[in-house]
Amino acid sequence: THVESDGDDDADREHGDDGESDVKIAMGKLSPDDRREAEAQKFCAVMNTSLLGSMGAPLKLDVQGQPVFVCCAGCKSKALKNPDETLATVAKLKAENSISKE
């Protein structure tokens, strides 16, 4: 069971896309530049198995001057508390994502 939000994205859900359309909708709420950055990162900088956009629009953080995306407000403080670890995770995620696209 799910709660209908605005009704117009339910058709996609019925075709078994496993929430892919929800992710696209959430990512679409970002600016084009932020969306490119988030798509390059693909997963949350803290919960790196959580696909960005799977819990709503990703949150953009500034960590030591670098854009970092997290899946939810709960991950924000963890990402900011350990900036070096967060940036290392983002670099690894971006590297893995670029390899999988080739």
C-alpha cells in the first residue's frame, strides 16, 4: 500500500520500476548543476547503499568547499562531523560510478 501524492506518477509504479520514477522525480527537484553532481555521486555520502533520491530530494551540503549530497536530514550531521571521511567516501562513490558507466 502506498499513499498517493499527486496521482500522476502512479502509472509508472504499476510497471514494476522499483521506485526508479520516484528517484527521477526527486532528482528533478535539484537544479541542473546539482542534479549532475548528485548523479555523479549516485549514493548518499553517509549511508552509501542509499540511492540518492530514494528518500526524496537529496540534500546538498558544502563540505570543505566541495558539494556533497546526502539522502536525508539524518545523514547531514554525520557528514559534517567527519568531513575528511565524507569527502573520501564521495570521491570513491564518484570513481565507482564513472567506472560503471563505461
